[in-house]
Amino acid sequence: MEQGFQKYIPFHPVSLPERQWPNKVIEKAPIWCSVDLRDGNQALVNPMNLEEKLLFFKTLVDIGFKEIEVGFPSASETEYEILRALIDRNLIPDDVTIQVLVQARSHLIQKTFEAISGAKNVIIHFYNSTSTLQRKVVFDTDMQGVIDIAIEGAKLIKELTEQEVAKTGANIRFEYSPESFSGTEMDNAVLICDKVLEVLETTPERKVILNLPNTVEGMMPNQHADQIEYFCRHLKGRACAIISLHPHNDRGTATAATEMGLLAGADRVEGTLFGNGERTGNADIMNLAMNMYTQGVDPGLDFSEINHIKEIYEQCTEMKVHERHPYAGKLVFTAFSGSHQDAINKGVDYMKKHHSKYWQVPYLPIDPADLGRQYEPIIRINSQSGKGGAAFIMQQIFGYQIPKEMHPEFGRLVKAACDKAGREILPKEILEIFENEYLKINKPYNLKTYKIHEENDADNETVVHFEGDLRFENEDHMITGLGNGPVDAFFNALKSVGITDYKFVSYSEHAISEGANSKAVSYIQLEGPKGAISFGVGFDSNISLASIKGIICAINRAQK
Ligand code: KIV
Ligand code: ZN
């Protein structure tokens, strides 16, 4: 019995044993052309209305697109009106070229020329389908029939262009797409494109765009790259053509197909933001551009406010950007795994310490700030998180540089809270845990007042006097002590009331800003009875008192 998969015809790759593209790298950005307002728009449940298209157009201009396919004006009245609004309201910057799509059919071409009248820079993009399958099942014609359609279309476009240029002086360029290029025999694709170049009398100074659509992605990206390299090598008019890619994403590999297509010789890419478009969509230009960016190549497009772009996109298209969408997804700068969190933490520290001019953070291929995104959501803490994660949040968001030795203890406290809540813990909840555990504890010992002063002894050495009012066991106790510094004097004062079990192990402190002021935070590690370790934190505008509070905190916690 035949099985389901046996009804499919495998793709037949073009033969290109001497292929060059695998040895190349992308060193510069291609010419980008957004087809959001046409290919993207035509694939929406609710196509954009005039206001939405104008807003989207402005956003594309702000991102930096210089070529924008604005629609298919001969296909519907709405498309026609939108194009007119762009031209009549003077909304197209002088350095931006609008592109209009039209089938290679005479009445549609005529209508397209009416629609563009008055525009300064225009690409007339005409197409007809050339694929083996469409010739057989849709048009019932041979290759010559398809070539004739393209030639007739090209002749009419050339003639109408000459008239329009004579009338308005517009800068009109041409683009031809053998639709379903990737499903066409390569020699036929080359043949029809060379014929079109001939009719349009193209020159190296006035190149024509040959757009090679992967209309339905039906092969692996390397096989598509072979097609592009084959085409470029065999096209007689290569010097007179700008080779453009137009990948769709049916196999989910449009980004790879585009990148390999560029290696194979293409100069230009048509695609959409976030890969919107027919079926599985077009190539995602944001993804491609940011991939180049992370390889040190300037993409020439600005995605530094990705959240804003995403908002406009979602508003105009009524589509959603997936949470795991490269660069733009809500979760792409979130690390749940403890080892990832730890490595990110170390990467950030490493960069600071070495004043690194390069981005060197494991698990984050790009600095979120380059997309206008925050460090804040990088690490979310749940019960799977490692010991360093909570400390990282405390440092990045709240400025507390909790010492390494304290990470396991604080990590355990946060993990217990996650387990209890049965969900992820937010940064502000982590801060609350920290404050409740370390800053608000004042039992059994509570230092109510204190005085510190310094004197020189007979040998001219500085002696610090500590005097304070320590409340415990429901009574206030006056404590006094001398030492070579405030901490030493305080320890000695504690001894005066019998608190003798604690040894100082380590200490660190730093300043932390609170509004316009800065305060001191101290982290104290003590060794208590039977060698038990206890940590304490002190927070005060006076650095000596911050240390003393840290000691009391550590003792209080040891006695909990
Ligand atoms: O995908 C495609 O083939 C197209 C052409 C009309 C360029 O969108
Ligand atoms: Zn398309």
C-alpha cells in the first residue's frame, strides 16, 4: 500500500559542482525592499486600511528602507487610493523609491501608470509565472507562451515609461519577476530574464532588477543558493541586472535561504518585518538585518526601538509576534536555566572588568540594549533558577552587589519562595525577600542609639570608642567598647554584655544610590557557635553604622 509521503515529488537540485558560495561570507548589507504593504498586506485576514498603511509606511521609512513596495494599485480601488494618498499628500521622502506590483497584462499596466502619476521615484515591478507546474496546470502553455507574455509586458511598460518621463521627469526603474522562479527550469529562467533585459534595453548604468521569487519554498536553502549562483553565472546580461531575492518561508528556512542566496551573488532582498506574508510568510528582514548586525556588519536599517516597531506592526496587521521570535520575542532575553543565568552574570562582569569593547556574554547573542530592550527581563527567577540568578537581579536592577559567598544562601531563600508560590518570582518580590530577611530583622538585638568617637592614645595610635543602647531580653543595655576601628570597638562593646560567640570572617561594602543621595551597604559574614556561618546586611547613610547594623543582622539571623 502506498504511504502518504510517497505522493510527493522530491526537488531536483540544479547541478553546480563548482559552486563558490559556500566559501563566502556576508560582508555588506544588500539593498533592502520592504514588501509589507503588498505581499504582507495581501496575506492579512483584514488588510490594512488607509490610515494603517500610511502609519506602516512612515515606520518603514523611519527604519531606513529606501525601496518600499506600496501595493498592487491595479488590483483594487483601495490600493489605488492609498498610492494616490501617498503621492498627493507628499508623504514620500525624496530618497525613497516606491514600488508597485503589476501582472504583465496590458490593461493592468495602463492602470498602474495612472496610479503612479506624479511620483518622483518609482519601480514598476511586473511579473508572470514561469514555473513548470504553473505552465502545465494553470496556463496550459509552453515556455514560449510565457516568454511572449513577459516580452509584451516589458514593451508596454517601456513605452508608457517614456511617455511618463517626458511628461513629469519621474525617475522610473523596472523590476521583473519570473514568479515561481525556484520551480522553473534554471535555463528557462535565465532565458526569459535575458529576453526581458533585451526589450528594456538595459545598461550597466541603468540596471533592471531581476527578482527571483522562491514563491513556494520547496527546497533546502543550499539548493536555493545553487539556483541563484547558477542563474547569476549563466545570465548574459548579468552586468545590467540587480539580482533580487524574494524568499517565502514554507519550510521555515527563508532566513537561511536568503543568507545563502546573498552568498550566491544576490544584491537585493525583498521581505517583510517579522516575516509576515502569504502562508508561512516572506523572509523576515528584521531577522536578516539583526543577524548581520551581530556579525559586525552594518545592516543599514535601524531596529534600535524594536518594541515600538513591533507595536505598530501588531496594531496594523492584527498579527502577533511570537514570544520566541528572534530578537523581538518577549522571551528571547529571558534565561530560566540556572547555569545560563550564572554564565550571563559572569559575561557581564567580565565585560565590565576588562572594559571590553566587544559583546562577550554567553547565551545572549546580542546586547538587548541595541534593540532598545532592557536588562531587566533578562533573568526571570523560578524554581529552576540557579544561585546566581537572584543575585544578578539584585545587582542589575537594584544595585546590591551581594558577595559571592552569600549567593547560595540568598538563592535558597528565593527558591523556597518560588516553590511556595508555585510560579516565577518577580524582581520586586526578590527585593522584598532580601529586605525582610536582612534589613528588617531587629530581634533579639536592636541597637537603638549609638555614639562613636576617636582619640589618640599615649602612643599616638587612633582609638575608637563605641557607646550604644542595645535592647534585648526586653531591656535596654548600655554597651561600650574600644577598638582600632568602629567594627572592632563594637565587637568589644558586645563582649561587655556577654555576646562573645561570634568571630568576624569577611566584610564588603559599597555605595548605593537612593534618589539623589547615596547610602552604604555592608555585607558581613560571621562565624558563630560550632562554626556556623551567618550573613548579615547593613544599610545606612553612615558607613560605620552600616557595618555595625550588618553585624547585628548576622547575629540576629544566627539566633533565628
Ligand atoms: O512570491 C512571489 O512570487 C511574489 C511575486 C509576485 C513577486 O510575491
Ligand atoms: Zn511573494
